[in-house]
Amino acid sequence: MLNPSKLSEFPDDRPVLIAGPTASGKSALALEIAQKRGGVVVNADASQVFSCWRIVTARPSEAEEAQAPHRLYGHVPCDAQYSAGHWLREVAPLLRSGRRPIIVGGTGLYFTALTVGLAEIPPTPPELRAEADLIPLDTLLADLDPATAAGLDRQNRARVQRAWEVQRATGRPLADWQADTPPPLLPLAAAVPLLFDVPRDWLLDRIARRFDAMLAQGAVDEVAAMRDHYTPALPAFRAIGVPELMAYIEGRCTLDEARDRATIATRRFAKRQRTWFRAKMRHWQQVRPAG
């Protein structure tokens, strides 16, 4: 963890940005800063926006939320579409609220959209998204132009599908839209950008222990409560742990198998996060966890 003595060095008039891989301790640091220096903790995690999940997405607990103001957590219905564009529009008024935002999460695209800018792309028609949901990942990739494909995480279906939808809906590659990106809402120089740089083995151990803690806290019951509404194509139901636990609830695997699958999926996700951060956020101030 960042040395508490360093907190006094943060300018009071600058937002704090805290990014890092899943399970690295970002939320604890955000809460510490809010308590000691003041501010509003703002979510930058794509799964923690959904109202149906608290345990399985490691959203701050009610007790933690009571210790400092929190925004953009659990406020989106589970049957809704939600994108970086939605998030950016919701963050904008928080930057002007007069209370220092402490923006924390692991969705690198959100931070890039905030500090670099986000192309103003027309929304995808629902019928086109429904068509894309049925197309295999390899086929989606094969249809993309080389410039767009080169800039994507090819294992991230949501990102690949979004690029395919943009190209089909607008007749223009995503890379072209991105080249016309407007100025950012928050230039990096106007913020305090912190990036958790954590040892791989330390993080893998944290991931395994955290999922066990989720199970002990009732993650199975949380997912089971949404069984009748389960729609794999919706963003909310792609949260890691949800498909795996739903498979257990529906009798398609054992709980141990679900646990192993979710842990492996989280490790792979953390690897993709670290790759994104190193490529796009290498100028951020590095933070090492304690212990």
C-alpha cells in the first residue's frame, strides 16, 4: 500500500485516479484517501455498476460505503446495456461537483476514455447487437480491418464485438472513429494517477483467497437469485464468477469445478488488465502493496 505519509502530498484540487488489476487492493486505498483527505469514491469497474451484484464483483460493502461517499456503484439494472460512453457521461458531473473524486477500478478503457478521450460513435441498433451475439469470436475478428484488429485485446469478446458492431453499423472502422477522438474530460496532467504494480504470485494468491471469501459471504445465493433473469449476452451476466456459479446452480458442474473455473478466468482477466496498463498507462505513478 502507498505509504500514508505520502497522502499529504496529493494536491487537494486534483482528482485521484487509482487503477490496477483485480484483487490488488485498489478500493482499500481509495477509501483510505477519502477518509484522510476527503473526497468521493467513484467506481471505474465495469461489473460493479450493476445492481444485482455486490459479493460476486467485490463491490464495496455497505459498511465501507458508510465510511465515505461512493458513486456509480450498483446503480444500473442488470438487464441494461452499459458502456464506457455511459460511464463517461455519468462521471462528467462528478468532476464538476466541487468534491474531489477518487476514481478507482480495473477497467482500463474507462480511464483511457477519461484521460485520453473517447470517440463519439453512434449507438449500435439492438437488432445488430443480437446478430453479433450469435457470431463466433474468430469470425468477428476476421471481419475487422487490420488497423482496428491490431489495437484490440483479441481474447476480449466484448471489445471485439463492439468493434465489429461499429464497423457494420456505421460503415467505418473503429480505428477511424478513434482517430477523431475529441479532447479528454480530464487530462492526465490535471489528476493524480496511481497504478498498482503488483507481483504476479502475490496477486494469484489474492485472487484464489478472494473467491473463497466470496463463496463464504454468499456468492452462490446472490447468483441463484438471478437465475430466472439470466441472459448470458447481457454485460451484467458476463461478470467473472456469474457464468461459473450459474453452471453449478443449474447442475452442470460441481461447486469445486465452478470455483476452479472462476479462479482461472480471474487470473486470465488480471493478465489482460496488466497488459493493458503496461501498454497504455506506463506514465502513471506506480504503487506497490504492503506485504
